[in-house]
Amino acid sequence: MTIYNINFGISWASSGVEYAQSYRAKLLRGLNYPLKFVFLDFINAENIQTLTENIGFKDDEVIWLYQYFTDIPIAPTSYTVEKIKSDVHEPIIREETDGKVHRLFLNEQQTFITCYLKEVGTHIVDRAEFVIDGKLVRKDFYSYVRIFSEYYAPHNNTAKLYMRTFYNEDGSVAYSEYIDGETNLYSFKDKKLYSRQAFIAYFMEQLNLTSEDIVILDRASEVGQALLQHKGKSKMGVVVHAEHFSVHATDDAHVLWNNYYEYQFMNSREIDFYITATDLQNQILSAQFQKYHHVSPKVYTIPVGSIHELKRPQHARRPYAMISASRLANEKHIDWLVRAAIIAKKEVPELQFDIYGEGAVKGTLETLIQTHHAQDYIHLKGHVHLEEVYQNYQLFVSASTSEGFGLTLLEAVGSGLGMIGFDVNYGNPTFIRDGINGYLIPVNAKEEASEDIVKRYAERIVQYFNDGPTAPHEASYKVAQPFLTPEIQQKWKKLIEEVAHD
């Protein structure tokens, strides 16, 4: 038996889905179940191994769709500038290095190779771009050997990608992908595939899934049909990572499913099980299946993650210190937290606020902090592994208005932090006991002005530090107790045994 976990992409600023998979990997390894984590997106910013290792996947657990049809295993990058130089059959007349970019010049007429280094100060190369007479003609991508190449041709004064070639370890061609706008053709020695859907379907067929195997869909929008129709005799389940329906567009006659799950929900008779992260979402989803579709599929509640132990501080927690941790994305409303902290600072002069994470709105937050001269007490800390960090703080704050679970919330209560968040499904009510370990703030983000929301949030921060719950840290430890690893492992074991023998 193998458990296959299907996802799309992965990056340095990974979402809760990737972290949920990472937690799942740790849990299922402890139960000795063979695991594979499948990534379907094309990834060329860097070697996928760098990204998967960073989040905690083992190399032999990872399947990348595009590399699967070669004999090159997932492996760290070790290809060097010297190896590229040895492959070039013309003399290199000059070399330049600028940070992570090392350039090899073959002549003075704009013919050069740009090597993108894995790290500053090394000669390990993730990818190289080949420019002839000022025109980009090829990009090569490496791990310990060349994995694939992209080929370009001039088109309207730009370089247009028209083909990718994927290699075997000995340098022979495994297959090629021809690209024309939104059209993709995949050419194998004995087969032609005329769409990405067909490519994914072919991949599923090549897995040779049996009735002993379990396929878990973490993401499947737009490719759900290809996955479901080619699962063979395997058992297939769907993990619901977010709010699964639109509250405002649902009435007694119709439910509007989340686009990411609509296909999987509409085909519930072909799905063997669903997983929600909280009992509340399980209850809502199960009732909706029965009411709107007259079916009762199996729905399991398994928290997205677990904690190995309750983290207690070795030293006194930093007084008046609060923390948030998430992707820096619009939907996380970190700007509301910054504005609330600026207001609260007036009544809590010792307040310090550290924000952990990376993302698209980082620049906006930096400007906001600087505009309000808040650099002395609000700090953007970047992406950091937080296991040993949470317990240094007094309070965790979240401004997300939609969480399927909230891994950072779990990690925070497991470190005994006080908690403040909005009273929305599903994460915050799972971990916040209003008035006991923190505060749940009523919110209607669609109808309320953000200024009013921020003001209410600031009031709760002030209340927490000046007249808050009497023992919030011990209350949070009590909330975290059922999420210890052995408890969650038993839930997974029960699901797998039931599904496998159904």
C-alpha cells in the first residue's frame, strides 16, 4: 500500500496546504505507511528538491509530474559552473559574478551564459541561460545532472518558449513538450499527448494504482476529472483545506460550493472519503451533502496538524510581546494587525509586535510601518521556523477572516500563547476560548468599515495586556492537549484501516 498525496506547486512562501502535507508526512511516517507527495505544476524557478526539503519532505517521498517520466531521482543541486564550462566548446574570455549571478562571456558580441547560483559564494548552479548575439536560445535546469532544457525563438522582439526537453541521467531524451501559447503537446517515443489533462491522466495510469493504494487530493481544481477517472481501483479521498461554500450565495434550495472543491463534491459518489480539519466543518458539510444531494459520504475529522509536545518557555516570556505568523497576503489582513498595534501602543507603551512570514504585501506593510514611525516596535521578521520561537511571546494575533484550520493557531496554543482572532469558521473557535485564553472578535468584513474592525481589534489587544484573562497560558495548553501527535496519529490510523478494508 502507498498513500499518494496530490498537490499543485510549492514555493518558499508555501501556503497552509503545503504545511498541512508536511505535518501529515510526519504523522504517517510514525505509523510506517509508505508515502508519496505528488506535485503537478511546472516548476522552474529552482530545483524542486530545494523547496520540498525546506518544508520537510524526504527526497524519496517526492514525485514531480515532469520528472516522473525520466530516470533522474529527486536530488539536491550539485551541478557546478566548472561543469558548465567543461561542456562549452568555445573559449570563455571573461567571467563576472554579481551575488547569485555568474556570467561566462564567449565573445564581446553579446554571446554569454548566465548561471544562477543556488547560494551566494558557491559555484553550484540551479539553472543557466544561453544567449547568442543578444538572443536567448536556451535555458538548462540542473540537480546533479541536467534535468531539462527550455528552447526559445525570437518573436515580436521577445524570446518565445516553444519546447522543453526532459532528459534521463545519461543525457538521452526522455520526452519533449511543445508549447504554443496555451497549447501543450507531450511527445514520448511511443505516445503523443495533446493536452495537460491528458498528460496528467497518463501519469495516473503509469502509477499502476491498486485497491491497496490510497490517493488523497489536497488540490485538484481543473484536473479533478483526469485524476478521478484514472484512479484505477485505488481509494480516493479529498482534504477540505478552506471554507467549502459561499454562505451568502447559499439558500434552502441551492448550495454554492467553493470552486476548488466543486468537482470533487459534485462527484461524491465516486469519492471514497472526505477529510475536514474540524468537527464543525464536518457537521456542516455532511448536512449539506444530505440536504442538497441526498447522499451521505464518509466525512472524517482529522486536524491538519499536530504538536509533538507542549512547548513551555525556558525563560520568562517577553512582556507585552505579541506575534503573528502567516503568508503576507491580502486575505490575511496583516495590515489590520499593524494598524491595531499602532492604536494599542498608545495605551500599552511597552507593546512589541513581531510579524513572521513572507509574501506579496511585504512592501505595503513596510511602507505602512514606516509611515507611522512604528519601526521601533513593529518588526517584519521574515520566514523563520517557529517551533522554538512562539513560547517567547505573550500573545498570538490573527486577522484572517477565513481559515480551514489554522496551523499557526495550533502551534501558538501548543506554546501556551494567549490568542486573539475573529469569530469566524473554522480555525479560531477551535483554539480560542473567549475570555479564557484570549478573545474572539465578531466581524462582518463584507459590511463593516476596516477602520471599525481595526479599532475593535486594538481594544482587545489593550484589554488583553491591561485587564486580560487570569491564566491564558495554562488555558491554551489545555486547548492544545487533544492535538498531541499520538491522538492525531490514531485518527489517521482509523481512517486508513477503514478505507483500506471497505
